[in-house]
Amino acid sequence: MWPRPNAQTHPVILNTPLRNIPAPPCPPCPALLPPPPQVKPPVGLSTPMIFKSLDLARRSTADPRQLLAAIQEAGAVDQGTCVNDLEQPAFDK
């Protein structure tokens, strides 16, 4: 079992297409929550192919700082605060 990251050992970095933005650390995750399920599809996708297919005009316009603030305020992550700009190019292939 891997140790759970916490605000003291793992600072928060917001990844954007142009740069990484240091952010205030999130509070530690509650230890009672089960880890999220991981789904591995039966097909493989080439990472370079997906990034070449990424249309920057279709990427999310959500401000990562506002998303982080919403997560910190709610104390949890929900579908409204999740952004995956690589999902659509993967499904297009």
C-alpha cells in the first residue's frame, strides 16, 4: 500500500497547457474514503497520437484555480470539478 499524499509532503501543482502553477496545498484526503476505481479499456492508445489529435480550440476554458477552490470548499471532488481535455481525442480515435 502506497502512503497517501498529504499537504505537507506533496504540494499542489495546477497543470496547464502553457505552464505549471504552484497552488496552496489541499487539505489531506479523508482516510475513510475508498480509492476511486481505475478502469483499463481493452484497447491501447498511443500517447503521442492522442496529443497530436488534441484540438486546443476544444479544450476546457475552466480556470484551474477556480476548480481547485471548489474542490477545497466542498472537501471532495465531483464530476463538475473534473477536467480531462485528453478524453475527447481518445474517444475520437
